[in-house]
Amino acid sequence: MPAADRVARADWQGDLFNGRGEVELVSSSVGRFPVTWASRVEQPEGRTSPEELVAAAHASCYAMAFSNVLAGGGNTAERLHVEVTVSLGSKEGGGIEVKTSRIQVSGVVPGLDQSEFQKAAEQGEAACPISNALRGNVDISVEATLES
């Protein structure tokens, strides 16, 4: 597999609490998104945050990894819906840190029962490169619901 580099850029003006900035997805040219301290710890109000971007990265990576695990077991998903909630909290000794990344996945996968779906969901988490980057620093959980 070839190496893949992706680039994002952030510009910031002012101090942490009153400043503002933008994050740009450079590699894909998808866009520029406003970010502020308030969008991290209060209401987003149309702005993103580093934690939301981590959640987006984790959700998309996990969906791909889980679909690959399922296909490798001979069960192609008709549909997967992945929602990831990344939570920020107080850090021991002061400051803040990303504490948890909670994966909730539901899907339609013919040929599997709930137990098999949960097991495959956990294997998908273990195969996800973003999970692997976070593991050991962030508590990751997987809740899987097979739909009929």
C-alpha cells in the first residue's frame, strides 16, 4: 500500500478565549471552516472544533475498516451508519484533554445475528487506523446495533 500524506492548515488571530480562526482541508480542497474556543466548549453556532474534526475522522475511518472486516468475513454490509462522539474533559494535573471517543454503529448486514455483528464491530475498531492512533490515550467504546 502506498504512503498517503494529507494536509490541513489552521490560521488563528487573537488569544485563546476571544480569538478566532479557520481550519482548511488543503489536500482535498473541500473547504475552510471557522473555529473558536467557544465552538469547543460551548455551542458550535456554525463553527467546528478540533474534537468534531477528530470525530469526523474517526467515524469515516471506522466505517471503512468495519466494512472491510465484514466483507473479509463474507458479509457485505448493505448499509452502515456510524456516529462518533468525542468528549473533551479535565486532565489530571490541570488543563483539558480528549477523554473518550464513543462509536455507535448500526447497519443492515444479511447473514449476521446481533452477536456476530457486535464481534465484527469490535474487530473493525481494532482495524481502524484512527482508533489505533487514539488507543492508549483515549477511551474508545463501540456500541453496535444490527437492524433488520
